Amino acid sequence: MPIVTIQITREGSGDGRDSVTEQEKAELIKGASELLLRVLHKPLVSTFVVIQEVPLENWGWGGLPALEFRRQHPDGLK
């Protein structure tokens, strides 16, 4: 019985949105489940998918909180 955990940032996927939509989450669940079916032959009914939304203030990279990193590196990781 596979358990897949998907962590995403709680920023939404469009302007003015602060979370991922139910439709987007449904697509993530479907896609992850179908991947395990295709690659490992795990039945859809035995695959569990957990989506965790991480608040923006609870993650970072480059030794900085996410918002500070973005301020210092407006072009991202280029």
C-alpha cells in the first residue's frame, strides 16, 4: 500500500490566490496514483496521497526565508 506525500507551498497557483484549488489537488492525487499504477503496478484503490500545504513563512532556501530570498534574488536561481 503506497503512501505518497506531496508538499506544496501555500501560495496558490495564480495571482491573488493563497492556496491550491480543490481541482488542482484532485489532479495531483490522480496523477500521483496513476504514476504508481503505471510504474509499480500498484492498484489505484491501494494508493494513498496526502497533500500538505506549507505556509510561506515556514520554508526557505539559500539560507534565507523564502520571501527574503526572493527579495535578494528577483530572478530566482538563474
